[in-house]
Amino acid sequence: MKQLVVKDIEKCVGCGLCMYACSRKFVKRPEIGNSSSAILAVSLSGFERGATVIFCRACTEPPCAQVCPTGALKPKRGGGVVYIENLCLGCKYCMDACTLNAIFEREDGKIAVCIHCGYCSSYCPHGVLAYEEVEA
Amino acid sequence: MRDAVLVIDLSNYSYEVEHRPDLFEKWIGGTGVAVQLLKEHMNPEADPLGEDNVIVFATGPFTPAYPLASKTVALFKSPLTGNLGESHAGGRTATSIANAGYGAIVIKGQSKKPVYLVVENGEVHFRDGRVIWGIPDSLIVGRIIAENEPGRGIRTMMRIGGAGEKLVRYACVTTETYRHFGRLGLGAVFGSKRLKALIIRGRKKYLPANTKKFREVYDEIYRTAIESDAMKKYHLLGTAGNVIPLNELNSLPTKNLQSAKFESAEEISGEALAEHNLGRRIACSHCPIACIHLAALRIPYENEPYFYKTIMISYDYELIYSLGSMLGVGSRDGLLRLIHRVESYGLDAMSTGVCLAWATEALLRGVVSEEDTIIKLSFGNVENYLKAIDYIYEQPNEFYRHLAMGIEHASDVYGGKDFALAFGGNEMPGYHTGYAAHLGYATGLRHSHLDSAGYSIDQKVRDVTPEEVVDKLISEECWRQVLSSLVVCFFARGIYTSDLISRAFEPLGVEISEEELKKKGEEIYKEKLKLKVEMGFNPENLRFPKRIFEIESLHGKLDERFIEEAKNYYIKKVREIVG
Ligand code: SF4
Ligand code: SF4
Ligand code: SF4
């Protein structure tokens, strides 16, 4: 299975292009803004000290799916989750369950989580992100 | 497109949101819209440091739709020049304002006590700022707020250091780390309003009118930015790459422009900094270029063996000029320590350097005494300059109180006008290339080299008449009004051609031809000039410091008559345009 991975975090310049790419990922509904983005580059108190890029690491036993009361988040084969938006209540239990804080709240109160589509990796100008085959 | 304007009143801690599609349709965004908002909200006679001054922050229609639309325009009345103040900054400010749902933010009034503001989810929180007021180091202020406020990765944090609190007329507003609303004293306006910081965060979205075209145009801009040569010079050496070429062209102002060649230019060049100090590069939000160059400086503790600190310092050509060559500082370590000090207090680096350069020459010539300057300022003496920067902040005596008001003012008081290198009251940028550069500083509506890029005209053309130079400058400045209304980074001007801009508008549901764009640029220029005149600008009063005629430039020694003719022509032009 292919997954989004970090190749070299030290090269992250904090441009946020990955975040905006994630918003545009659906051909039919490319959004302008960051509401539905499921990836976030943050600094270590200023990018001069380095960065962290936060996104789902595709757990094989996803706690977020386990706490979801409606089945909106379901474990995906090979790791991570599928998100069935119209089942989502916006309870945000999943946000608490994820140790990485890799689930984000959207403008409408529902959530955004990485589906490992790889779209953002082609917009990281500095080779921090890649989309690669990973052993499950 | 975002057409919401958030109006905040600090006098009674209230706010409201107005939807102004009229403004954004007619005036694009950024500068175009900000001029109108300032006209609506501010009395042109307002005291720049009084309750009546108004700050407008405006973003444009391409933020955050496209890459490189990464800037915010701030308009206010400048406490340095007493006239229109305009300053642009990158960082995360533009995208955060847009993602919070606003096209522009207006800040009026004056708080009774220190506050900082948090804007999120359609609300404004007025937070008690008393605890962080008085902290002189803007970097520390940033860290404290970062620990206290949510929004990592998506927020902008604009704040002032001690210089803004102490109303140094050229104090800046720092945003994120190392980006600034640098020029013309927005920091002092924050200080006068007792506004220590402004934090904005949001996670909003909207949809393009044409989804398929939107992704196509996006990709085109992105590819051009990373693949073409259009922006190469900004990411390799960065603007610091200008040091050596300008020095070779006799254009690098040195020791208060007593020379335009610096014997230690190599030492403080972009090449040397990259080789010895470059520690990291970072980017403004939604910019693939990452032109922000950070130097790592390792400083030993004198009395503690094996104890070091390593600090990261952002450098650019303008800083190398103003705190390096202009002060005769030829050591990289010294230069970086000066930049760091200026950064901590939240001072504008260009004005600070030029003020100190003037003070040094004034002392050498006996225009002021050592009693005034407290320490013996001399070109190249880093330790004393570090002290002097402290004094600009602390203002321990009459002299530093005057120096903190800029050199136009200080030279009114003490003399030494001929070598007070300010244009329209704003300390000079770092290009002594020829007529167009100096005429550009004078005629540019924010007295910045970026208004009309005279330095570039000087390098491209010879044998032009004074009238032609002024026409060229005005026409470039008109076009740049379009860029600063969009608001795209000026470094991306090679990418955002009128053709591309027109095509990029289409998926957003806006039809505008290249011709119309050009016309809008001219109209915005006219509106801005009119506002400036209403605020008291009189082109007849423009002063050209004698010094610029004494020192060889790329165009040899400059002739006063040429400048005089150009000035007269410009005065005529202003009358024509303003009517
Ligand atoms: S969102 Fe968090 S908890 Fe859920 S699969 Fe991804 S990393 Fe695991
Ligand atoms: S891989 Fe796809 S879903 Fe995950 S962060 Fe990137 S664009 Fe978003
Ligand atoms: S696009 Fe790449 S460099 Fe930019 S913030 Fe994301 S991971 Fe970092």
C-alpha cells in the first residue's frame, strides 16, 4: 500500500503548500483555504528551530476508528482509516483519541483526516514529503 | 473572494464586520482597498501617535487561492514622515487573515491599558496585555504568546518589541519570526495604541467558480515558480547576492555614503554568508521559494569556557547595507550581532542603520558632541553601535530622543542636513545606482526602493532625460499597485504577468482584461497620491541630500540640475494627476 511519508523533516521550510494542496485534493471540489486540510506543518517555537509535519501515520489498529460511535471512521486495509463523511456527527472523539493530533476540525464542525491519497507530496517543493509503497 | 472587513475599535473594546463587495470589486484588494478604507475611517489630519490614527491591514483576492500571494499591506499615518505610511509583510499574516474569513482588518482608537488581540471564529478577544508590556525583546514576546495561544501552524502573530512601546518613530511590527512591517513606523503606532500584539487564526474555505481551471492555473503558477529562472536569484543566495554586484557598480552606500564602494564587501556578501553562516531557509506561508535566509551565529560566553549559544539571524541585502556597509562594519559576526539586536527591539533595520551612520558622521564633523552620543561612535565599531541601538530604545538623553524620531528630524535640530540621507522623511534604501534610484525614493509614494525600482532602471538604461526617468518611475509604480492589491510578493513579479493575472482571476469568477488591470493600477496610484496630498504631502518640499551629488555612482557623479529638472516635472505631474 502507498502512504504519505516524511523523508527529511529538517528540510521543511514551513511554507504550508502541503496544507493547501490537501484542500485541493478532490478534483470535483478543490477548496481554497485550509478547512478540510488534513496535514499541518508546525514549528518548534519558530521555524528557525525546525519543524514537525502533522498527519495521520496510518495505524494498523486505529484508536480513532475505535472511538467513533457511528462508524464514520473505519479501519482501512493496510493501515489508517476511511472517512464516511455523512455518518460523522462532529463529536470529535476521534480527535482526542489520536495521540498525534492528526485529526483536524473543519469549518463545519466535522473532521479532516489524511486518506493517504498522496496529492500533497507533489507540491512539497523541498522533498520533505513523499508518497511511497510501505510494508503493512 | 473575501469581502468581509473587520473593524476593531480599541477605545471601547468593540468590533463589527462589514461586507464590502463594492470595495473589493472596484479596488481589487490590498493597497487598492486599504486606501479606500483609510479614507473612510481616518481624518487626514490625525496625529500619527494619537487616538485618531487608523491601521488598515488588507489582503487580496489571490490569498490563499494561489502560491506567492503571500503578502499583507498595512496602511496608516506614519509617525516618521507625518504622512501616509505603507508597509508590506509576508510571514503567515496574509493567509491567516484570509483563512479567518476577512479581506481586511481596520484598527481604530486607543486602548487605555496594554492589550493584545486574538481574532478567531468571527470573534475578537481583547486580552490583558499588562504582563507582557515592557518586555523589550520581540522574540521573547512571540514565544510567550505562542505558549499561551492555540493555532500552531495556522496563526499569525504580529507584535512589537520595546522600540514600538517607546514610540521610536521607525519601530516595526514583527510577524512570525523574521518578517516585518518594517518601514515607516507601524510599530510606534501599535505602541501608541497600547497594542502589543495581534493574533489571527482561522480554518475557513470557499470554492472556486471553475474547479478544473482553478487547479490548472494553480499548477501553472506553481511549476513556473519552482522550475523557471524567474525566481532563482531569491532562493539561491537570496537578496544578499546583490552585495558584490552593487559594490562593483559603485553603488553600495558605505559609511554614510562617503563612498559607494566598501573594501570589506566580500566579507559580508551573500556568498560569504552562505558559505560560513547559512543555517536554514524558511518560507512565507504559501510560497515555495523560501527566500528567508537564516544565519547561524555561534557566540561563546566570555567567562565560561565550553559554553556557547547559537542564534539564528535572518539576513537580507537591505540589512547588510544598512547595518554593514553603511556603518563600515565588515565583519560578518559583527553585522549579524547588530541585526539581531535590531530584531530584538523591533526596530526597522534600514532606518536604524542610516540614523547611526548619520550620527557617526555628525560626531566626526563636530555637528554633535560625544556628550550627545554618550559613546564614541565610529565606523566599524560594532560594540559601540550595539550600545547605540540600546540607546535608541532607551532614549537616555535629548540626543537619542531626537535620533529616535529619524534623521530628517534630528538634522533639523542639530544640523548636518547635507549628509542626512532621508527622502520624504524616510531613511534611504541601499542603492546609489544613479538618478532613477534617488528620484524613486523621493517620488515613490512610500519612499521605498520597491515603489518603482529606480535601481533597476539605472542598471538598464543610460542616456535618458529627467522627464523620461520620472515617467518610467510612475508607470512602474502604477503597475506595482496591481501587484500590491492582489497582493502577490514583488519577488514574483516575473511570474505574475498581466496575462497570467487575468487568467488566474477567471476560475475565481472574475473577468478582467489585461487592459483593465493596467487601468486599475493607474487609478489606485491616483487615489493613493490624492490621499497623500490630503495628508499634507507637497512635492515641492522634496529634499535631495547634497551627499548624493558628491559621490561617484554607477552613472558617475550625479548632476543636481538633472534632479532639479526631474523634480519640477514630477511636481507638474502630481498637479495633473491630483487635479
Ligand atoms: S488519525 Fe491518528 S489514530 Fe487515526 S489512524 Fe491516523 S494516526 Fe492513527
Ligand atoms: S496524502 Fe492526501 S489526504 Fe493525506 S495530507 Fe496529503 S493530500 Fe491530504
Ligand atoms: S510543503 Fe513540504 S516544505 Fe512546505 S510545509 Fe509542507 S512539508 Fe514543509
